[in-house]
Amino acid sequence: MAEARSSWGGLMNMRLGTMAILFAVGGLAAGCSNRDDEAKAPVVATAQPQSKDRLATSATPRPALEAKSDPVLTADGVTGARIGTSWRTVSKSFETQGAYGDDASGCETYLHRDGKFGAMVIEDKIVRVEVYEPGIRTADGVGIGSTLAELKKAYGNRLIAEKNIYDGEDIQFVWTSKDRGLVFYTDKGKVRFMAGGGPAIRYVEGCL
């Protein structure tokens, strides 16, 4: 009876040992299988939110806009308002109401929409361009606010002074041809008004 029990116990021990080995091998295989699955699993990249700084630096840079320069006043007027130009072709760039009304068929002066210059129009033609505000200058660098000394230095003996009929400072003319030139009105030694054009630059009272 004792021998039978001993044999049974040995058999059970052998079975338990065999099961332990099988479990160990199974676990190893499962581990290898998991590693293989992990190796085969596709790598998914997760998007990272970009900061404002990164967005700013990664954005395609835009070219800087060039600053728009003021036109140059000559005896022929300025760009967009040349002496002799038909009023109908440029009128949209000017205010619709003139200084004296709105009739360009007689004599009228219209302010440009930028407020820096105006155009005298006679019989639907631009006859002189007037400058009232700083910014626009002549090719020789004279503009509103320039001193009389700077005016004389710029034009030298080309500058012709004529008596102002209203007892103000002399009116300064620069003639580039027989019927084209520039005129400068000064007050307290500084340029306050200037114009370019034909014989109309002599009109002290404008269209009056």
C-alpha cells in the first residue's frame, strides 16, 4: 500500500513538473508574440500644437510694401495732373466740388483727394497745378516750408522776383520756357504756396 502511494506521488510530481515547463514555454512564446506585434504595429505620429512664435517663424514671409512717394512738381504739373490734360480723364481723382462751384468749362480749381495739391481748370483743360501742403517738392528740393534762402540757393539767378500787388512779399518766378514755369509765394521768409504751369501761374487771385 505504501509503495502504491509512493508511485502515485511520483507520477503527480512528474505531471506537475511537465505542466510548469509547458506554462513557462507558453509564457515565453506569448512574450515573443507580443514583442513581434509591437514591432509590426505602425508608428503613429501625434501632431504637436504649434506655438504662435513657431507659426510666425514658419509662415512664408511677405515682401514689404514700398512706401508711396509724393509726386514732384514741375512746370508741366505733377504725375496724374499734367498741364494741358483733358479734365474728364483725371477728374475722378479730384473732389467733385470746385473752389468756386463745379463748372470746369469756365475757370475752376479742384482739390486732389489726397489734399496736397489742386488743379486749375480752364475750358476743361488743366492749366496749373497748385501745392498747399508739405510733402510735394520741386525737382530742386523746394517745398512748402522751405525758406527764402533755400529757394534762392536752389534757383540762383533763374529766380525772378515780381512785386506782389497785395503788398505781401515779392512773388518768385522760375520760367523754364516762354510759357511754362513755377511760382512761389512766401510769407515771413518761408514758402507758403507754389504752383507749376503755363501763363495761369500769374493769376494772383486764382479764377477770380
